Amino acid sequence: MSDTQLDSFPIGAGKFLPVDHTGPASYTAGGETLGVVNNMTGIAIKGLGSLDMVLGSGNASLSGNYIVQAQQTGLGNRKTWKLLWFNAVAGLADAGVPLGLGTLSSAATQSTYTSAGLLTVVGANSLKAGNFIVLSNGTSGAGIIFDGMIVQVATATATGYTVNVGQMSSLNYTIATDTLKYQVVQTATNNLMYGLPLASPITGVLATANLLTITQANALVPGQFVYLNGPFKTASVYALGAVVQVATATSTGWTANWQGTIIAQTSGEVAVASLLVTNGEAPVTTGLFSTITNSVGTATSGTVAGLLTMTSQNNWAAGNILVIQGLTTNTKLDGSLGPVISTSLSPTVFKINTYSAAASTASEASGTAALLVTGSATGAGDVAAGTNLSGETVRLAYIGK
């Protein structure tokens, strides 16, 4: 963060200093510190013995996306100030705003995948650790099975990145030519989906063919989405990196629909799980939905993408992220999660790429496809910790003693 100092002039006994203030590259929840006595943010204040007041509360940033509030941190003359940033535009953290996808990346050149569930992709990127992305454009044998999967970036450099995907850990291939692309999951370029770690660890994992049961102290609510960070024991590595929707929850555990490998690691785990949120710690949940009358699932293999074709009266658009729940016949598809693709998209049919484990056609008496949206903010109201505000500028004024 930095300030551009403009001409100062005296007002009464103090001095008035207007500045163009640039936000921090990584916001601290509860406000960024503007400075201490004689040490404002990045500028030398001549003639100001101490910072007596910050003007600019309620001002909008130059982009119009944020408003700021200045808060003093103590009493008397020798005190510091904090600047809190809040979303100012509908869609940054409001309830019911659909999640979508950012700009499609260029193609990668190769990938490797280990039995521990770590996928390493070689290719130019602008990712940061913690970003959630949707993978696409994979080729046969090395990437196509990842098409449509929502994964979290574990590490990233300018030339490659890694993600954890435990579902296909048996593949274990070394180096293969690959054309994977990615898009960041977001509601806007300055409001990305991220994981908010839950306070207590996962201590047990039990997965049948359809149901995941997690032992963990929690305050989750059915309908929320959870990311399973790990680390998991070898027997339960298939849960690593999974994104699931909470079906039921008590204070000691929760359940979700499951399409992966059976797991019976009921104790001894010490894994982390994270609630999926957007700015302001707004939980990701579901909004608009359409009713499904027929479903076709393509089983995942080393050479086939998991493709679901759903007959449904809908108004979906390519890039919408949906979750499938409540199917009557093809129940193994319950909990399937992925983006709508443009292929064959019509008011009566849509397709999503996802991890799928059921190749069948089924007439459905019930079932829904629901749109992933942001929920109501549960944090203090200011933007989430880590939000990049370095592209935002707001006019402030400092008054010194």
C-alpha cells in the first residue's frame, strides 16, 4: 500500500494533508493500519506531530467498487488509525450472486500425477496458492478426466502450478503431454471463491458408494459447500481435494453425497476442512434451480471425460456452476458438481463436465440442478482477509496536531 502526497496547507492549529491512498495487496481483516506517529503509510509527514484525524470515511474508491471507513485505535493525540474497506457494488458479496468463471487460460504443455493425489501442471499462469479453479481442455490419457473439476491451487509459479485431486490417485502417471486450461472460480475479478478453514480437524472419514460421513466438530449448515484440504491417510487419500455439499450436520459430524472410492478410515485422521466463501466470508450455497427429468452419466476413465447430460427446462448459461441433487434413479450422480458447457446447451438440455462414476440413462421423477451462489456475509462486514486491493485508490485527508 502507498500514498501519493498532495500539497498540504494549514487548517487552524493543525495541518491538512490530502492523499491518494492505494489499498494493500493483501488486506488484513478489521482494517489496514494507516501509520503511527510521524510514520503514515509510505509517506513522510512534515510538520505533523501526530495524526489527529483521518477524513474520507464513506468515500468510494476510484473504481466505485469499494467504500472506506476510518477507525481510530485509541484515545488522545498519539494514536493510530485503521482503514476498513467494504464492498460498494451489488455482486461483490451480496446474497444470491451466481458464481462463475474467469478468463480461460492458455494451454498447458504437460502434467504429472502421483499416487498421493498431487497433479502438477506445466504452463504459463497467473495463479496464486488458494485460488479455486475449474480445469478444462484436457487430452486423452493425461488431463481429460480432470475436465470440469473444481480444485484448489496448492502452489504456483509463473511456469506451473499444483493441485490436490485424490479421486483418481490410482492413475499415478509420470510425465505426459497435456493441454489443460483453467478458469478461476469467482463472482467478479476482485471477488474470488476461497476456503475458510474450520476450527476443528477431521478425525474420521467414512465413504460408501453414495454417502460421505465426516467426524468433525463443526457449526456447518446443510446446503453449504466444504473443501477437504487434507492431509489424509493413505486409505482415505481419495477424499483429498474434494468439494462436497453438506447434506446433514450435527455438532460432531456432517454428511455429503459422494461418488468416489469407498473409504473406511473412521478414526486417526487430522485433516483440515474449509468452508467455501467469497468476500466478507459469505458462504457459497445454492440459489435458482431447474427440475431434471432425465439424466445420462459417462463413467470416468483414463480416456473419457466425466460428462453429464440432463434433460431439464432451464435458463442456464455456459459457465454457470451447478450441483445435481435428489435424483430418483441415477442416484450415484447426486452431489455432482461442475460448470455448464456450451455444447448442446438449449432451453431443454444442458451438460456439465464433472467427476462421474455412473454410466447410465435414467428417467427421473425428481431431482434438481441448482446454481451455486454466494450467501449472506457472516464476517464483520469488511472485505475478506487477503483481498487484493492494490488496484484500488481512494482520496483521504490526514489532519495532524
